[in-house]
Amino acid sequence: MNKISLKDQTLYISGKIVIVTISDLLKEWERNYLKETVAKIDIKEVEAIDGAGVSFIETLIDKYSLTANDLQNGTESIMRSIEIFSSAKIQTTEKPKADNIFVKTGEAFFSFLNQFIDGLYLASDTIWWSITGLLNKKGRRKGSVIEQAIVIGLDAMPIVALLSFVIGFILTLQSGMQLQKFGANVYIADLLSISIVREMGPLITAIIIAGRSGSAIASEIATMKVTEEIDALKMMALNPVKYVIVPKFHAITLTMPLLVAFSILISMGAGLIISVGFLDVALEVFVSRSINILAVKDVLITLAKTICFSWLIVIIGAYYGMKVTGGAEGVGKATTSSVVTSIFAVILADAAFSLIYL
Amino acid sequence: MKKEIIIKTTNLVAKYGDKIVLDGISVEMYKGEVTVILGTSGCGKTTLLKNILRMYQPYSGKVEIFGKDVSDLDEDQFNEILKRTGMLFQNGALLNSITVYDNVSIPLEQHTDLPRDIIDRIIKTKLHLVNLDHAVYLTPSELSGGMKKRAALARALALEPEIVFFDEPSAGLDPITSADLDKLIINLKNQLNMSLVIVTHELASIHRIADRIVFLHKGKLLFTGTLPEAKKSGIPQVEEFFEIGSF
């Protein structure tokens, strides 16, 4: 029977002092003996003790301000267990204190600044090796650009098509219904053409690619980093930027404009179906108006935007992949950060384009 | 005195797809003993461990822990068994997002109603046992491979388990740390009458700690018995294993 009793300032503990019993013993002790004066603890009747039991005994010793010498009559085996599981020799480590708000703000600012500078270095490295890589194909695997173009571009076509169709459909329906009230149905072609070619096409495609291919780039490079593949490349005298990032850079630069063009075509197709089917716009009127409203400048801006978005996505993905730390958990964090940052950067760049080229 | 059986498998068969990984394994493991599961790579050692712990469902056969057939138990009943056991995974399997201290505190906070000061003392004692006093508030990503393993052992020991399973505890450790770990294993066995089931290849470690050997070869049980018996078993694969590794 596990119990505690007090006699002549000596606390007697008996029975099994193990993890499953100490909770009840503690309650009994707190109820009856917490405020008593105790000079010794007698453990003669203790039959078994484990690590948790030793912690319990030591807690009692501390509460009564006793020392280990005040523990008496333990059998050899019990005393040996107490010696093994004792916390007396623990070198205390202070729990690190949380930084105050100023330190945190300062750290966040400098960390952002450093990240930005590192990102610029990586961007310049990537652009440099991408340009030189056009002429000199050494230092990267044969067929890697095609392979990446398939992964980044071709494989993304179904989802781009689906979302572009839905967006074109919604945009036409919502705007068309408003225009219809003024009898201005025919202007739906102008509105769609401008908004889809200049805004929705590049933006939607970039967001899809940032979520789909940007995250894939970040996780692939991050995994390579934590499994030391990047170090292995360096040890083979290969430049990881040239070997890993440049093929992705070339592939995305090549495929993004095609994907945007594809997205625009699908969205306009959806617009055409709604306009001709529900808004009584003639097919030839829709086609001619939507082409005539566009200037060469619009198409060029869209192309520039698209290329800018694609570079942002690949460089941000590669950056987060390259700076990963901490194993599998780091890979997850890098992927999330890459998606969030690249979508943010794409939208910011889009706003800048809109402001500069109204 | 008759030894108390704590783990028993009867005709255990495990398969990956159509491939038989364990073929009719019948072994007994006893209380207060260190049982070492041995064999060449890919012979099914870890699979045996994971089948015993119901991480994989056996294809056929029976596994008993503490005299209970684990396939008969529902989740709650099996969880009660798990609370009496600890497992040290090959790479530690610590939760990466929290500190070493918090990792060790998980089982104590979730499965006991001990007050905070006792839990705190238990955690620090366990970490002291594995020589990690200085790493209490570090996160696993800040630890070396060996430190991770030791922190994971502290977590496995948190609930004072009756059986502790080790999946290759010495792999990747230096000989001194490995010998310290063996010392700790012997202490746990002697002082707490703990039963330990260890999958390992390290012969030095096996010589220091093993009471009983379970030798697997290509999914079959070749030998089970004590270490001296194993060396004189007359089974070529078993004798070769000890001969090649001796120095």
C-alpha cells in the first residue's frame, strides 16, 4: 500500500513510488503534510521507485528545505535508483528570454533587408548565367530546359485552361448584365479584350504558376539543399545556379508567354460563348471589336509583364529553396514562403505596370 | 525461477505486396532482459519491430504484449499498452517545430496529471540521463544526429515505460556515446527491471548489453537464445555474423 505518514518530524513513505502512483501520493501529501515541520524523510518501506518517483522525493526535499542526507533508511537498490535518476547534478540552463518589441522589429527589418540583398544577388547570378548559358551549354544537363518546360508549362495547361474559362465566363456574365441595362451589349467585346489581355490573363496565369510551379521549384531546390545534393554539385565543380536554376529560368521565360496567350484565348472564348449566346452580340462583331480595340502597345506591355512575372516566380522559388535550413520542416516552410512571396511580388509588379503604362 | 514473457509472436507473417518479409516468426521476449534483434540488412528486423507495435498489420499470426493479443484490442486498449512502452526511432523522430524540452513534455502532459514542477523536474532529469543538460531549450534542427537520438530516448523514457524498443540506436553515434548509451540501457534494465528490445548491427554493443538474441535471415527466424548459445549454435550464418565482426 502506498502511503505517507508523519511521526516525530519524520515523513514516512511506503509502497511503490512510481509514475502511476505519485499523483495520488502528492494529493495526500498536499492535503495532510504540506504545512507540517519535517526534518527527515524515511523511505525504508519503499518497495520500488522509478525516475518520476525520484523527482517526487526530490520535490519533497526541496519543499521542506532538506538535503539529500536527510533521506534515510533506503535499501541499497532504492538508493542506487535515486542516485541514477537524481536531478542534483543537472547543470541548469536558463530558458532563453523572448526579445522585446524593438529588438524584434529591428531584427525583422534587418532580416528583410538581408533577404532582399541575397535575393538580388541570386537574381543577378541567375540572369548572368542565363544570358551566358544561351551561348554556352556546358555545366548543365542535356535536355533539362525541355524537361522543365514540360513540367512548368505543358503540365500546367489543363488548370490554366479551366480557370481561364471560368474567369472569362464570370467576367462576361457580370459585366454583360450591367451593360445590357444601358443597351450597350456590344461593348462587352472591348471591355473583355482590354481587361483580359492587359490584366486578367497575365495575372491569373502568374498566380496559378506561382502556386503550382513556383512551389515545385522551391520544394525541389530545398529538398536538394537539405539532402546535400547542392553541395554534391559544388563538389563536382558545378555551379548549382547554372545547373539547377538556369534551366528553370529559360523554361519559364519560354513557356509563360505561351501560357498567357493560351489563357487569353480560352478566356476570350468563354466570353465569346456568353456574348453570342446570351447577350445577342454577333460573332463577327465580337471578334472584330475585340481585336480592333487592342493596340500593339497593349500586347507588348502584356508580354513584358508576363516575362517579369515569370522571372519573379522562378527567382523567388529558387531563393527560398536555396536558403532552406532545418530538414523536412524547412522544406515545407520554404515552399509556403515562396508561394506567398511570389504571389505578393506578382501583384505588386502588376500594380507598378498599371501605374506606369496606364 | 520462471521468466515472465512480455512479448510473444506466434507464426507471424508479414508481407509487402506479394513479397513475404517475415515468414512464420515465433519468438518470446522476457521481462527485465535486453533482447537484440539481429540479421543482415533487409532481413526484416525493423518490420518485426513495427509488426509487434501494430504500426504494420501482420498478414497472419499473433502478437502478444503483456499477455494480450494486440489484434484483439481496440484503439483505446492498445493506447494503454503503448503508454507502458517507449520507442526510439532510427532518426529520433522528434517534433521539429518545438524544443527538446517540449518534446519530452508531450507524453507527460498528455498522459499524466502530475503538477508542472514535477513534470519539469522529470524532463530535466531525463535529459540529464542522456547528457543533454545544455540542449534543453534548443530545437531539433539545432542538434546533431547523435543528440537528436539521445533527446528522442529521453522522450521515450518520459513515462517510465516497462518496455523500450530501439531501432538501431548506435547507428551514426561515435563509440564513446554509443558505450554511454549502452551503460544507460544496462542501468535501466538493472534498476527499473525494464525490458529492452533492440534492433542493431553493432557487435561491440551487442556484446555489452544483449541477454537474448533473435537472429533473422531472409525473413525467417534462424536462431533465438542467449549470446553464448548463439556463438556456438552451429548455424553458419549466425556464427559467420559474430566471426566477421570480431576483432
